[in-house]
Amino acid sequence: MDLLAGFIRANLKWLTSHSAALDAVEEFGALTRAARRVCEAQSVRTVPVGNCVRSGCPGKLRAVVQTASGIGRRPSEIRCSADEAHWWAYEEWTALEIGMQRRSAPGRTWYSVSDIGLLRDIPAGSIYRLANQHQWRRQKVSGKVYYHHADVTAALGG
């Protein structure tokens, strides 16, 4: 990092007069914003899971994933939007998924790399490697890659 800062400082006049200076400023700004998002990340992330598996419940299930570590960190869980009594601890997610598969109509559920990373605590690079090794079905929507839940579950074991 010191080398880059030294290069910029030594070549500042040349860099600011270059035709690509505006592009570089925009890119530095994007990098700065991305770094801030990582450093100031929220400690809780909500990931949509699907319809509630309890009979007659109209609620939607959402995984509440704790992304921060340290004192006071609560375990991740899945909650229903319609009934507070409908919730599942992290250890119960496999059984919940089996129940969801039994009740759901045929269709596909897709997970983004960040969803898999948060839900399974796996780095993005490892997810891409696993997807390639196990030939997970994938789809790309607006530049973002999604993997089929059955392939993810089969490879990562419930």
C-alpha cells in the first residue's frame, strides 16, 4: 500500500493531467465505498428462505444471519413473518429444509454466493471452487451468480 501511495504522490501532476484521470477518480471512489461497506457492515443480515412450513400459515421465512463476531453475538435463526412462535435455530435448518421440500410446489430456489457464504460460513472463493468441482447449476441475473439449492445442499450436506 505504501508503494502505491508513494507512486501516486510522486506522479500526481502527471496523473491529474492524464486523459483517464476522471476514470481513475471514479474507480478510487468506488473502491473507497466498497471498503467502507465492508468495514461498516451491519451485524445482521436477512435472507429470504421461502414460505412457512407450518400448516395454514401465510408467513414468509427469513434467515436472520448474525455477521458480526464477539460478545453478545446471537446465533443465526430462521423466523416466520406471520407468527413469532415459528422459528428454527441454526441446528434445525436441515430438518426445516426437508419440510420445505415436501410442502413446496415444484420449482427452483437459488442462492447467491453471499447467501451461501453467510448461511454456511464459507468464503466466496471456496464457494466458486465447490460450484466448479460439483458442477452446480447456476444462473446469472444482472451480473450476479445464483446456484441451485439442491446442488448446494447435496455438496455441503444439509
